[in-house]
Amino acid sequence: MLLAIDAGNTNVVFAVHDGTEWRGRWRIATRADRTSDEYAVWLLALFQHCGLKPAEIDRCAIGTVVPAALYNLRRLSREWFNVEPLVARASVNWGFEIRVDRPQEVGADRLLNSLASHHHYQGPLVVIDFGTATTFDVVDSDGAYLGGVIAPGINLSIEALHKAAARLPRIGIGRPQAVIGRDTVAAMQSGIYWGYVGLIEGIVGRIQAEHEAHLKVVATGGLAPLFAEGTTVIETIDADITLEGLRLLAERNPVPILQKSVRDTP
């Protein structure tokens, strides 16, 4: 089985794939100083709850945009699952070209999203990821990664608005009933929601204008369904696209199983 680890700026997502389906997905807040033992205590309890055993894990793939978290995630894989992890980075075999000026600077999540989106939906396409940042990544018809756009994430924008303006409260995200807000909270919700819908439509439109062929639009991230309600630009929502990218990358890049660890159970 494969243990896929997607470490983002906000959460680390762990998932297990048995070769046919995803058997479980769990998330924990990203904290760079969290030790491998802390991860293990939490994760192995969830394994037990789902009827999974650590010895069943024979592959591990890690994608992270938080370099400081990588050390302990590697130790988790090596010490608790006896597997040398595959780390998603520009230098591994992606099966496609990375046609940007500095491939090593592209976030692993963006390449993973591109890999899985092209595999499942072909191309050319745009992948929108509603994460800590809102990213737009462009994939050519042959699967090549062409670059993209990085914008502030929705939650970052809300927090910045609250902190910078003394009388504006912290609000939740929702689709407002009307564009014109009749109180402060409604006005803020409208600005955030419809402002981001405008951002989505505007950026996708400008990307499309620079590309000769029609681009399919795939969205992922927890807020993708909410914003898809407000625009016809988003054609497909796929919550598992980053994990799927890790699965596909692991298939292309096998790594050796380590020798027995002292922490192995009989």
C-alpha cells in the first residue's frame, strides 16, 4: 500500500491507497517542529481505527511546500514504516516537461496537480487550487507544465482585511444572497466571494487569451465547490487531485524498501 503525504502551508494530509482505492484520508495542522514520533502516535491510532497495519505500507510519497517539515516526515516514513520516501521535486521523473525558467522553484503541489489533472482529464487545461494561496496552473495538451499564476488565498485576504481595518470583523466565507450588502458583514462577504469569482473569471480569461486552444478548467481545494457555484468557468471539481498526483508519481518512481527497523512489530 501507498502512504501519500501532502504537506501544505495550513494542513498536512495523510492518505493510504491500496492499489484500487483510497482507504483513508486524515489531516493535521502543519507545524514545522512536529516530530516524527508525534506524527506516528497520531497516525497509527487512525490506522488502527480503520483496520490498517503499518506493515502493509510498502511505499511512501511526500509532496511538501514547507521545507522545514520534510525532515520529520522523512523520518516518519523510514523509522515507522521502513520505507524510503519518494519526495516530489522537479528532479524526479514526472513524465512531462516543466517548461518554466526555474523548474526547481515550482511548488510540488502545483506539479502534482498538473500530473493528475492531465492523467484524468487530458489537456490543455488550467488547474485552480484553493489553498493558502490560490494558484492557477497551465498544462499543455502533451502534459507539459507551462507555468501559472499565484494569488493570495481567500482566508489570507479575510485575515488581512480584519487586521488592517480596526472596525472590520473577522468573517466566515459564504455565498451571499445579494451582491449589495446591507450591513458590514454582508458587504465584506460579498466583496470576498464575488471579488474572488471575478478574479477566477478574469485570470482564466486572460490565460485563455494567451493560449490557442480551449482550456478545460479543473478546481481543487476545500473551497472549490463554493466558488464553482458562482461561476460557469469551473468545469470539474476534484478534491483528490493532489493525492492522485502523489500516487501517479510513486508509480513512475519506485524506491527501495528499507531493512527491518527496530520499531517493527512482530
